[in-house]
Amino acid sequence: MWIAIFIICIIPLITVLVNRTTIEYNAIKRHCGVSLYMSSKSIIVIGYFIVFFFISAFRSANVGCDTQSYLDIFDKVTNSSYHIEDTRYEIGYVYLNKLIAFLFNSHFFFLFFTSLLLMLGYAVFIRKLSKIVWLSFFLFFTLRYFDQSMNLLRQNFAIILIFISYLRLRKKKVYQAILWILLASCFHLTAITFLLGILAYKMCNWNLNKILICFSLLGTALYIACDSLTNLIFNNIADYASYANSVYNEGGARIAVILQLLMSLLVIVCGILCNRSEYKGKDYTENKMLLLLLLFGIMFLILSLQFNQMTRLASYFSVFAIIYLPNSLIAISPKKRFVGYVLIFTVGTCSYLIINILRPQWAGIYPYSFSF
């Protein structure tokens, strides 16, 4: 667990050091009459990117439940006699493997290149949208999205493309957003569910009460009907029939879903309390859009109580918590914000460490070891 403690400690440390250094640097530049300005936000993002990239890229094959499986897929795809029809994996991910093998056919380069793309994608998205960068990276780690990025490679590449889709959507480029969603589905077919993000965009003219009532009723209906819905999936979709009596529906998996559901609800409640006035109007706002995406994630998590694999669908929406909560906190006074920082840091750290101490097999990240 030393690597987890290191990351949790290094995030605030980098923030403090960079902020202090840039303040002094810019003060000196102003005193000397030089107009060059150094952005602490960009430097902080680069610092976090380097930390997460290094840990992901230089991990050994036994770090992560699925790392070895993806290395085996890489070996299979790069075989000269391999044909795209021979696999169940999406075409986008298959050709990404072929590209990596064309550049340098080695397991080390595969982990290096995929880590570079994923961490760069997350870093750019956070840099572009987050108003409190260090907190977004802290949530990225403690909400276990970093752990997920070392396991669910196909889905995480899809998530990076979903981020681009969201950026187009917030600029009202709906058709471009749809194209990016379709491209994301070439890496993981489940990404097609983010078409609900278009619906979320259309619902931004609703006020907060209408939104909460609608999703409360929908959540209640899904909870009542989830048994019937999961049986329908198992009986009619062959790819999921094998999951009916698998470990994905055992008690341990359900505990993970409950914890994720509670954390998502906590993020939503905190965000609404911090910035309630932003949801009263009938106009589009960034936080209202993010709130709607998180609520769609909650709906999938409710279904996950009976079928754990539905958490894969929830991830496309729940991941926006790393932007939603920091951008909500910025609206309150500095004194209240500091209290919020302390509470988030405490709850996030405790939940992450407890989960990985008691259930290390969920992600398989610990004990961590380097490849060298």
C-alpha cells in the first residue's frame, strides 16, 4: 500500500509547492518588467500526469486483475495469421494493438504507450474543465478510476473518447458528439449508452426539482423492476448468459456496487448543497449538465445491484464526478471550501485505503511492483 499512500500525499504536496513557486516566480518577473506569465494550473497538471503515467507505464504484468489478459490479447492480435473475425474484441481496440505492435512489438512498450494515451487523456480533460485541479486528480485516484485504468483498457479508451464527445456537446455540436460516441463504441460497445448524454443535454432546461423528482421515480421503478430486467438480459443476450451464476453476482461484487452507489450519491448531494442556485434557472449550465450525467450513472448503479456488469455502463457517467464536485465547491466561501477539502480528503483517503486493504482482489493493484 506504500504506493497509494505516496500518491495521496504527493497530490497536495505538488499543489502547495507549485503554487508557492509560481507566485514567487511571477512576482520576480513583474518586478523585472517581464510580461511572461507561468500558469501554476498547467504545471500542476503536468506534475500529476508524470506521477500517474510513471506508475501505470512501469507496472509489472501482475499489477491489475486484467493486465496479463490484455498482454495475451496483444500477443494474439500481433500474430501474422490473426484475422479481425477471430475475436470478440472491438475493431478500434484491435487496430490500436496492431499500431502499437507496428511501432514496437514488446509488452513493455504496450503498457508504456497505452498508459501514455490514457493518462494524457485524463490530464487534458481535467486541465480543460476542472476549476480545482488537485481535487479532480485526488478524486480520480480515490474514486478508483486510476485503478480502473490499469484494468479495463478497452473501456478507458472509450471513456477518453466520451470526454471528447462531451466537449463537443457543451459547444452545442450534437452531431459531432454522436460521431465521437460511435467512435468510442469501436473500443467498447457499451459506450453507445452515452447517447443518453444527448438526452441529458436536452434536459438542461429543467429546474432542479423537476430533475430530482423525475430521477427519483425512475430510480424507484428500476429498483422494483431490476430482477425482471436482469433476467431478460440473461435470457435474451447470449454474451451475458454466462454471468447469471458467476462471481459478478455474488455478495462481494454487490458490496462494491453499494459502496460506489453511496459515493456517487454523496458527491451529488454535496454538489447540490454547494451550488443550489445554479440549478434553479431553465438555462444550460455546466454543473447542471454534469449533475444529469451523474444521475444517469446512479440509474445504472441501481441496476448493478442485481447485475454487477452494469457498473461498466455507469462508469461513462459517474466519471464526471471528478469535475462536478470541484466545480461545485468553487462556488462557496473559502472558509467553507477548506472544510470541504478536509472532509473530502478524509473520506476519500479512508474509503480508498479500507477497500484496498480489505478487498485487494477487486482491482489487483496491491501489492504493487515495478516491471524493472
